[in-house]
Amino acid sequence: MSQTTRYFKNSFAIFFPILFLLFGNLYAQHSVLINFGSNTCNTSFTPSFSLIQNPLSTNPVLLSNCDMSQQQSDIFAVFVAYNPKNNKVYIADIRSGVDTKIWVLDVGLPNSIGCPINIPVTPTYSYSYVSNNFEFDNNGDLWSFSNYNAATGQCNLDKFEVTTGQVINTRILQFPTGNFPNTINSGDLCILPNGRMFATLGAGPSRLYEITNYNTTSSASATFLTTLPKDCYGIAYLNGILEVSGNDFNGSCYFFDYDISSGVLGTEKPFQVNNSPIDNTSFSPSVGCTKRLLNVTRVNRATYDLTYEIHIENMGNVVLNNVTVTDDLGAAFGPANISNVHTQFVTGNNNVGLILNPLFNGTTVTSVLFDDQYLPNKILNNNNYYANILVNCRVTNIQDGLTYYNSATAIGKIGSSVNNTSIIISDSSNNGDNNAIDPNYNGNPTEYAENIPTPFSITLLPVKFIDVVASMTNKTTSLIKWNVAIPMLNSHYFTIEYSTNAINWSTVDTIQITNLNQPQFSYTHFNLPYGKIFYRIKETDLDGRYDYSKIASVRNENKNITYEAYPNPADQYLFINSSHLPSNKISVEVFDAIGKRVSNLNTETSRFFINTSGLAEGIYMLKIKQENTVEYRKIYVKHNP
């Protein structure tokens, strides 16, 4: 196989296991479905809530079934919600129609998953506000519907305090004309970790909506998505998929899956583990990772210093434990070609306090972080749910035209292997900054199309000039500026050239290229000749190849030529500067006090000197002639003892 293919396959192997999980079992999920209802799909209706792993797979796993028969007399008019702020489950009983009773339940997150040891019979909170469906967002704010007007298709969307029932604020929610729900008393809502809100509402038929603008304006809108084939009372988010569920209370319990990114509603399926669903929620562990190439510095023809940035982020609604990042640089470039590896956090981008692994070398040790660390989920305006890591390395034996692909992988976990509830999640990096972590905004960063390795390649072509401009800065000085495409991987130096006729060119100066990622350059040109002046920039590569920029020009309208002679008095040398570049030869003569010429020279430069070491001390006259212009200067010669 070709080397191009070999390097690609080595890098591809880093994230292939994740792809296998995605495609080997299309509906494998990391979310845990929380179902309030009954543990059997029959007419017994014994109240309980269940924790179900891999809910959309062909073999969902019942982690726990938690009996609520001491707290609830039946399963009707009871809601369940998961609170990402404290990682606890809330059960709300509104059967009385005059008050709400809330039980707050600890299911062990993030280190274990299971039923609370003891569920008190007495509710944790009780108040007069009657919630109609409810769900927490990732900030721990609780949302509910109220006061529906079926004629206008409007209801209130309330944000209320879960401990007191006090409504913090409310806004009008408008449903779309032609798709009003016939009731909001039947249904449920869910909120993704990224803030998107969805709801199933109504009966005969139930309709699926997305609720927008609910957290940013005084009013909110409902976008109609689809009519559901059967009545559905529960909805939950499961890693990019919505599950909407219901039952006919006569032995048939079912659900439909809805793909958020494609908008496709799946076929009817039997509800998981033969439970009877009334209301659903979920906790969805998710970690996202991106990687981008920040900087390239050439060391020599085949050796480069690279700086990558890895972004790791908790994108779920639960704290992650055992968080780490792996980066196998050797798989991309060859283990023998990796050296000078070191890592550091981007300043201000590690507020959670993660610790780097000092043994990481990108080859034999690929763990960037120490094991067994926690990464919180995003709450309010905190910034401790992510970290940015710089990975610096030197790579050798880089081949021209070969693309080297490299990925990092973020890994996290919830639950425990002790009680077989461990859920391990991972995400292979997508090429780009943190904005590339979830391009379709469905909350699932692990999809195949969103895990693209970061490429690096060298194509040693002459530099590409973007533009070159020149302008007069005063009567005798111009400024030349030019922009180039970066990186300039084979560039050595620039030569600034000028001409008075755009045919014959002279060198003004050279600039060494030390920063391959510098896009802008400038040069100040002094002592310009009168008239129009043309400029061009020549770039020379390390291998001797070169290229020219386009031509820029200025016009010097100042005809007056002035000269500066120094030091005066002179000892060994007298230096002379012209305000203009000469358009032809300059004639210089030195006369003593009786008019005898004692020195002369001809030059074509604007800066020159006269040797005065052999002249006697005294007064002399300096005559400078260029074309029809003649200037005189009185000078003194005095030799230092």
C-alpha cells in the first residue's frame, strides 16, 4: 500500500472502534431512560420508576426498578424529571389538582446508578402551584405549561422554583396555526443538554413540537414537527434521538424514535423491558472533542514543529468521572518521527483543574491527562465543563505532498463496574475549534460524519502573493506593504526591488523569513528619486526557486535635492547623504581656501563618504552636482590629537 494510505489507516484505527459501535448497533445509546409508570405493561399499574440502559438498542437493559407504591396510589398525573444541576431525579404528583408534591431522589450519579436506598413516604416539597408537565434545563431551571387557550393556541410557559413552587417568570407560548394541540394536559416536554426544548402534546392525535425562543425573549414559539401515529404521553432525549412513548392502558405499551438531525420518525416499537410508560426523562452522559492545527514552524526541509489544540467538553447533563484524553501522534507520523513533546493548558481554559500527564510522549504513552478525574456538566455561566490543551511536538521525515491525519479521543464514564452500571463514553475529535464539536446541533458529538481527523501536509510551492501596495509617507520616503498566503513552508527571504522605468531593476534590501505564519510584511524606502518609482517583491525558496509579486508604484513630486554632510568638522571621513536616490551620476569636488581642488569622486548612490584624513586642518568648500543641480557646503577639517 502507499504511504499516504498507510498513515491514514494508522490514524483511522484510533477512532474505528467508535464507528463500529455506531454502525454495528445502530441504536446503541449512552443515555439512560428514566420511566415513571409501572414495571409491567398490564392493568395493574403499580407505581414505580425504572432506569433503562441502551434504551434504543435491540436489547435494552433494566438497571433498576424502583418501587413508588408507598408514595403514589396509582401512576396517573405523576411526572418525572432529571435535574442536571444536582444529578438527582424528581417525581411530581399533581393528582389532587390543587397542589404539587415533589420527591427528590438520589440515584447515585455519577459514581453509581441505582434506586435510592430509602424513598421517604413524605414528599420533599409540597406547594400550591400545580405544574402541568415539567422538565429541568441544564441550568437547573424548571419549566412547565399552564393556562392553555385552545381557541388562540396559546399557553403560558412558566419557569418556577422547584423548592417553593414560586413562578420566577412566565412567557406566552404560541402554537402554529393549523397545528394547535387539543390539550396540554396530555403530554410531556424534554430539554436537551444544549438547551433545545421539545414537547409531545395532545391526544387523538398527539403532536410533536420544538419550542424556540423560550429562554431569550418575552414570548416563545412552537414549531410543528410531526403528528404522532398514536397518543404519546412521555418524551425523553437519548443522544441525538427523541423517544416519545405511550400506552393504551389495555396491555399495549409502545414508543417511537425521532431523529433530531434528519427529522425522521421511526416505526412503532414495544416499550422497553415491558414497562408501562406514563412520563419519561433521561440522563445523557456525553463528551465532545475537537482538534485543530494551530501553528507550523519549519526546522529544516523535512522537520517541523507543530502545535495542536485539543478541546474537550462535557456535552451531557451529568458529571463525568474517569475523564481522560488520548492522542497517538506516532500513529499519524510514525513513532520514530516524534520528539520534543510537551503539553500545557490554554490560559483560562482549565477552570475545572484537570491535571496533565507528565509522561505523555505521543507514542508509548498516549494519555494526555491523568486518569480518574471529574468533568462537570455545564451549569449556568460556569466555565469548568471544558478544557483546551496545547500539544507541541517535533515531527521529522515529512514528505512533500503527503497528508498526515491525526485524531485525539476524549473518554469519560458514569456508573460503576461493581454493580454492572458502568457506561463508558468517548468521542474522536472533529477537525476544528469548539464550534465544530456538534455541527448539526443535535447534542450528539459522536456521529460518524462529525469525527474528521485533523490533516497536516506540506506542499513546497513558491509563496503566493495576495497583494502589494506602495505609498508616499513624506516627500522623500515610501512605504511598501505586501501580504502572502500562509504558511510559507519553503520560503527563505524576500528581496525588495525598485525601478524608475519598470524595465531595469535594482535591489533595495532583503528580508529574511523567520516566521512561516506571518502574513504581512512592510519596508520603508528612503531618499527616493524624483518621478515615478516602481516596486516588486521577489521571494526566494530554500531550494533556490523564486517568484515575483505584482508591480506597485508611487510618484515622487519633490524635485528639490538636499544633502547632509557630517560630521562637521570632519576628522578621517566626511559622510554625505542625499535626500533622493540619484537618477544619474553625482559629481563631488572638494576645494581648499584658495580654490584648489583637493579631492573629487563620482557616485550613483545616495549615501557615500570622502576620505579627509590626508587634508590639512582648515576650511574647505564642498561642491555637489547632479544633472543641472549644484549645491555648495562649507566644511571644516580638524584632526583629533
